[in-house]
Amino acid sequence: MAAEVSRPVRLCGTEEVDPASRVLKAGPLSVELENGALRYVRLGGSEMIRAIAFLVRDENWGTFTPAIENLRISEHDGEFTVSYRATCADAKRKLVYDATITGRSDGSLLFEAIAEPITEVLTNRTGFIVLHPVEGVAGHPVKVLHVEGGEVDARFPDVIDPMCPFQDIRALTHEVRPGTFVTCTMEGDTFEMEDQRNWSDASYKTYVRPLARPWPYTLPKGEKFRQAVRLTVNGPLPASVAAGGGGTISITLGGESGKLPAIGLGVPAEEAGPALANLALLKRLAPKWFVCQVDLRQGHGSKELDLYRRLGEETGAEIVLEIVTTGSMTPAEDLGPLAVSAATAGLKPAAIAVFPAQDLKSVLPGSPWPKMPTFAELYAAARQAFPGVRLGGGMATYFTELNRKRPPAGLLDYVTNTTCPNVHAADDRSVMETLETLPYQIRSTRAFMGTLPYRIGPSQLACRENPYGSATAPNPDNARVCLSRIDPRQRGLFNAAWTLAYVATFARDGIEAIALGAPTGPFGHIYRKTDFAQPYFDTAGGTPVYPAFHVLAGLAPLSGKPLVEAEVSDKRAIDALAVRDGNATVLWIANKTPERRGVTLPAKAGGRVTPIDAESFARLTASADFLETAKRDLAGGALSLDAYAVARIEYPA
């Protein structure tokens, strides 16, 4: 049966694979060329720039994937050159650009593009973006050269900046190695920076055309324009490109520190019925809480509340209502009747979180806020309608919106938001890298919300709401698409690894509770037939489960139990989470990369391991009890983890 499942489907739920990258070198300078863009611009192994790309974005902030032709690459005499023609087009518009890239052994690099709209092009942004990495950069000094010529000393933000930290930029200079500085000069327009950690991206993005200018805007047909990004290095150069990683990664365990957050699920209104139809599997997941959607704009009420009550009674999970009001200036008119309906249904929620409809759309810096009730008015109405019920607030969307519109902590019992890892990029590496940003989001939230308990979710790989456009993006081809409700990786091992690392990251920072995905549907962990294709699962028979099902089924019963410190020698590749279960220790390990990785385990006697990997894919998707039936004695003190594999190890007392 395993032979019937292709490796791409096992890993990422789709036959589509990410574009291959090619490493180019010139002395100590190295880059990865990927579909016309540059990633990981390094000097002797030290990352200078995370990415440089020429992008075309539509009026909903959707990003075109360029069609590349006439690609020419040359590496010789301490220099590399690249040239190509790219086309960005859909039924409404078409733009072509000719790109040239030159890198030299002195560390310098030039990326130039000459673009021509073949038709009129309606766009929110067209031009270069430059990403500075977070690690080794956050909180560190930077010199900012402005367009008019003035230069100022500043710092990359440490706490996430909700606005634009730097504007009217011509060049940025920062230290990349002790005594060695890189200057990134951007030509052809005015650039400004946003702190992309707001959207979970692990970067600071400098982009063309300030947001203060009108958008969307139209590029006139036939009117060519040129832009360029230039890197220059000042200071000692390393002798050559440092050797890459890939060696064995070690994990060591320490003492107890904190508790595992309560693990739960989201329940979109349309998934409550299918969830109840799969009660045996849902009980095996054993969530501690459900975040149940009540969208008053869509007429949710008695029917949905009755289903939520049944879910709580059947599983023992707490019911939290996520209420989106109609946006009325008198929120009591929305919340009062809802409370009556809940009481009639016999539902007493453990908590409610309330959000006005207006806050489901993002407001860019400098733009006016829509008319809506104040936080005080909204929360007072919620307290009156649901007396004695715990009240949460913040944003039903993402950290970006929470950071830009911060609720008063004194009016709430907890703060909440969700995350989406594919707002700006949907490739596997970018999505997995968003995990680097989560600690900054937690620290930044606590900077303005204080010690108020913090709950996250429901979060998942896909996008449940698009605050930045009129709708989520379609995904008819089962591909990796930004801001789409359908992400094929939800069904693959990729999601199992991402889920484990997501929980581990938040758990280390003391989050109270985490909700991930949904029981069924596009965000689900249990298969159901849908209106989009699900390769392998649509023909597997029965009711299979996705790999991340087992991660949540293993973690949820450990909710509230003591965490054990787990140190990993290379957290970019491997993450780990350890929990004390009575006298035993349960260690979870995730390989966040598409390559096989060797892991040296803690020096502990005994142990039984259950691998969630490509080899066991057919068995684990067919059996909800896989964690128990597939465990085996741990042989030796090391593991070899395949791409995006997860392993659970149970050490006896």
C-alpha cells in the first residue's frame, strides 16, 4: 500500500514540488538562485541578506510567480553572472522584465531589472524587495541613508514595530561579521521598511513605493522602468565560503520549566456537524478546548450553538466562543440575543472572545480606522450578555492587527490572536522559517499587554481570513499558494513537523493555550470528502487521518503537565519538546528540513520510539492508534529522521 503514495504527497500533500535552487559562489560570497530570486546571500557562511526579489503583486496583494525564460548562468574567475527574462501575467495584465545578476569575490553584488508593462498593470506593488534576516540583526545597529542624502544611526527593531521603522530609504548598512559591514543600496524609486515579523516572516522587508502613496496604482502600458539592488562590503573578507552544515544534531534534557499549554482545536461553523460524525476519532484527539466560530454576519445562532454544546458534552472539552459581531455601533444588540440563544441551547461557554466585523480587515499605517464601537463599549456589552464568563479579546486575525490596535489589558481576562505562515511566501522553507519569529511575537505582545494570559489560535498552515484583500486566494491546482484556505501540506508530514515545532515554540514562552486547525475540512486533522482534491486520501477508503493528527493526539493528554527543558544544538533543523508524564519523560522531536538528519539523543536508559515518517505514512494515516501500535524499543542513543519526520520517545522513570 505504501508504494501507492508518492513521496511528494507523503511529505507535502501534493505532487508539486518547490522550485530547485542553485548555489552560486564567488570567493567568500555565496547565494541561492531560486526561480529568478536570490536567497541566503552569505559572506563566508554569515548571512548578509535573507532574500532579494523583483515582485509583481496584484490589487489583493497576491504575488505572481514569474515564468522564467532565456536563463543563462556563468561562474568563472571569482565571479558569477545570471541573466533571464521573466513574465508575470494573468487574464487582466502582463508585465515582462529582463534581469541581470552579478556577484564578485570582493563580496559585491548587483541585481538589476528593466521592466515593461505589456498591458496596463493594476498593482499594489511592483519592484524589488530586500529581506534582512532576524537572527544576529534584531536589536543591532544600522545606518540608514535617506533618499535626500542624510544618514542616521539607528537599530533594527527588537520588539516588533507595528509601523514602518525606516522610510525614504536609499541604503542600509549593518555589521555582518566582526568589523565587516555590508551596504545595501536600492535604486530606481523610494524604498521603506516594514517589520515582517508582524506577519510571522523571519525578516525585515525593505520594499519599493511607500504605502503613503495611493494603491492600487496602474503601470502604464509600454512605459519601461529600471530598478536595482547593490551590495558592497567594507572590512576584512573571510578566505572562502564556509562549509555547510548537515552533521549530527544533539539534544540534551534539563530540569522542569513551566507547563505544556492546553492543546485544542478550532471549529469553523461548517465543520461542527462533520466533527460530530467522527466522534471516535475526535475523542482520540482528546482536545482540551474548542474555539467555536460564531459569525453574526452569517447568521450563526441556535443551530451552531447546539452543535457546539454537543461537541463539548461528547468530548469533555471546554467550549470557547469566538464571536464576530455584525459591526453594529450598539454591540449589545448583537450579543444579547446570542446569549439568549446559548442559554436556550443549554450551552454555557467556558470563555468568549469578541471581535467587531470591522477588525477582520487590516488598516495600514496612516490610513483612517473605520467607524466601530470602542473596546470599552464592546467588552462592556460582552460582560453584560455573558456575566461571569471569562472574556478574551485582541484579534481574530493575526499578530499584525493586534500590534496595530492594542486592546486595554485591564478590560480582558486573556488576549488572543492567530497566525498565518504564508502571507508573503508559501514555499516550504519560508513557511518553516516563520517559527523563528514566534518568540518575538510573544515578547512583543507582553510588552504592551503585560502579564495578561495569552491564548493562540486557531492557527494552521492555511489562511482562514485574508485581512489584506477581498477574499482568500483560490487554489485549484493543489499548490502552495499565499493566503489560500487550502494548503496541501495540511495533509502531509510537513504539517506534523510544523505543528510540533509550533507547539514547542509557544510552550517555551508560557502560553496558556494553543488551538491548531480543526477536526475536519481544509484545516482538519481527520479526512472528509471536500470540493477540492486530496491526493491519496480521496481513494484510501475509510476515514483516514493526517500525520499531524498523531502529534496532537499525543500532546493533548499531556496538557498542563510539567515541561522539561530540551536543548537542541541546531534549532533551524530540529526542534524538540519534552514533557514529564508522572515519573516518565516524553520527548518529541521534529525534523524541520527536507533532508534526512541525524540526532544524538539524551543519555537516558531504555525508551520506546514511535516514528511518524514517510516510511510509515500509509499505516499512520489508516490507524488512529498508530502511536501505540507502532512503538518499538529504542536501539542506541541516536535517530536518523527522514524529511519532515516526527518521533515520539517515551523514557521510563
